[in-house]
Amino acid sequence: MAVSEPFELHKKIEELLDIRAFIALKVYLSEQNPVDIAEAFDVLDERELSLCFRLLAKELAAEVFINMDTEKQKALIEGFNDARLRELLSEICPDDAADIVEEMPASVVSRILKHTDRETRDAINEILLYPKNSVGSIMTTEYVSLRRDMTVAEAIEKIRRVGVDKETVYTCYVTEKRKLVGVISVRRLLISKDEDILEDLMTTEYISVLTTDDREEAVDKIGKYGFLAIPVLDKEERIVGIVTVDDAMDVMETEASEDIAQMAAILPSETPYLKTSAVRLWLTRIPWLLLLMISATLTSKIIASYETALAACAALTAFIPMIMGTGGNAGGQASVTIIRGLSLDEIRLKDTFFVVWKELRVALLCGLTLAPFAFLKVMYLDGLYAEPDGIRISLIVAATVVFVVMLAKLVGCLLPLLVKTIHLDPAVVANPFITTVVDALALFVYFALASHLIPALSGG
């Protein structure tokens, strides 16, 4: 199968459409990767899309369809006759069908469910009943089930017979009255004798997840153990589905996008940027901006309370941005490190003391390294060596940097851990909130030191 850049693929499609070389286009599309075809189709108009989609073979059409943009999927469904829609849906796995149904308006959902067979419809409805971020919501019910008393020959024969409609056949699940009793790989079957019994070959020490677990639990286990799929059990330990590695990768991408958005103080959105309206972007950004702007009231109150001190020594004002910026950066470094550790399960709540102790040591080293440079910068680059209080102000700035870096690292590591204890996403309290807290602490420390070390400010 050829691999083409979506732009090149789209260009070739347009060329063949212009000369109405439909047979050549059909052959060309059959040689391309379905993901690339889906990307190329996303930029076609509705007439071209409908025409090109009709040229695809059934299996390829299904693979292309599940990788397409929701709006394009909707346009195609509305243009299909009942027979074409039924044919397409018969090639799509229930978990992919459930994802499509979740994104469609009610009228389209009704039509989809009307033209799926009862078994598929039941599977879709079962998946949709689970909470959005649960394992049940991303599993597929299409897996190969075998009996423990089967011979290897019987098992392989069943895989040949039913495997074409399953999500994966590389790992098969041995069940008894729907309960999972063992797992066996196709590799193990192929290297075993035909007369061997599955009960003697299967692995009974298997890793699984529950339908109600958070979907990240399945992703973590797939990544940790290198699985291609992991079985999903209900509370009675009956197997109800599997989560495959491609579904896990989709979850990873979604979770990463959400974390990046939250760390930048933006409400997560599943719509691609270029297809998101300006109003929608405004709605995702303005709540956080309002909250952070109001929370900045604390810093303005601190500055106002030291107004007399600033008037007595205006030079202090010039170094506020540097001190606040250094504190924000230090806190951000700590928070990102801890959030990553929490997400990869490298750090747990029981490690809080060790995390704080390590970050304090790192903070002290960073602060003591930055302090001499801060002193020299204020004295010579900023020209305070000629001022009467130049040395004193330089020392205040250098000392403040040490204290602020230590406080920032402490806040940066503790806030994500604190949020984790109340079962919220640590990414929510990342840079924006940490910066706001650290800014207030930085100003308080700065002015407190200045008031004690410069006599003229003691009345401020």
C-alpha cells in the first residue's frame, strides 16, 4: 500500500476528477493508506466527496469513513441511500460506530441505528451507556472468544471463520460462561500441535481492566506491558470487550491535548483549531482569563500596601518583573515535572515528603546560582553601582531571588499533589494558577526584605 502526503494525494485526486478518469482514480485510491485518503477527502467539496467515496471498495470505504472529519461523515450519511448506509455500517466495528453516533445530531443517529443489525445496535448502546472517560466507553465488543476444551486445530478454524469481523485476532480470550479464564496468542497456537488442548496452553495470569475504570488505566497498562489489546471485565469478572492499542493511542492524544489546554488556561475542545469558530475559541479562553485577572487582585493589593515604600525608593519598581518572572518560571518547571511524574505513575501521593525534600534542595541550588548573577545585573547592567543604596538594593534583589525560587518550587510541586488528593486533574493548577500564587509571594518577600534592609522604607 502506497504512502502519500495528503496534499499530494488531494492534488492527484483533483487531476483525475478533472479529466473524469474514474477507473484510474479507483485504482489509485485502492493503493493508498485509508488515513491519508481520509485527510485528502476532508478538503473535497460535497459533490467530489460523494463521487470519490463511491469508488472505494467496501472495506476500504469503512476504514476511510471512521478516520474522516465529523462534518464530512454527516454529509456522506445524509447522501447515502438505505442500502449503501447499511453496507457501510456492516463493515464498521461497534466501538467506532459508537464514536460516530456520539458526534452526530439526533436525526442522523436515528437513521444509523435503524440500519444496523440488532447485535451491533445492542453493542453500540452498551458502549454509550458508560461514562465518557471510562474504559467501557472506548472498548470494542469485537474480540475472538474460545473454549478451554478446544484443540489448537479447532481454535485456528474458529479464528479463520470469525476473525474477519473482529477488531484483532492476535490475542484470543478463553471463556467459560462468559467469564474470562485465560488468554492465548495466535503465535502460541501456530507453534503448538493441532491436538493440544487450549487449557494446557493458555495463560491464566492475565492483566485486565474494569468497564468502570478510568480510560487512562487501560492506556497505562497497555503501555506498561506492551499489549496489543487488554480485556475489559464487568464487576462479575465477565469479559465484555477489549481495548486495543489504536484506541489507547487515541486516548493518549486526547488526554495530552486536554492537559496542554488546561496548562495554558484554556478549556479543552475536541474540534480542530481551523474548524473552530472565533466565538467558540473566545468561550474556551475567556473564563480562565477572567478568573486569573481577578486572582491577580492579590498582587495589586500587595503593591498598593507598599506604595509609600515604592515612592521612597522608586528603583525597587524596576526589578518587580524580573523577580516575578523568575518565580513563575521556577514554579512552572517544578509543576510540569511533577504533573508528568503523576501522569506516568512515577510519582504517587505517598512520595510527597520525598518530592518536597528533593525540590527544596534543587530550589536552594538554583537560587544560590541565580543570586550572584542577579546581584551583578542590578549593580552593573542596571547601573545601580553609582546610587547611594545601590549595593543594598542589589543584595535585596539577590536575596529575594533565593527565597522566591524556593517558594516557587515548593508551590509548584505541592499544588499538583494537593489537587491529585481530591481526584482532580493536576494539569488544571499548572502554570497559570501557580504563577498567580508565586507572583503574590514574590512581591510579599521582596517588599518585606526591602522594608527591613533599607531604613528609609521602614515606615512603608
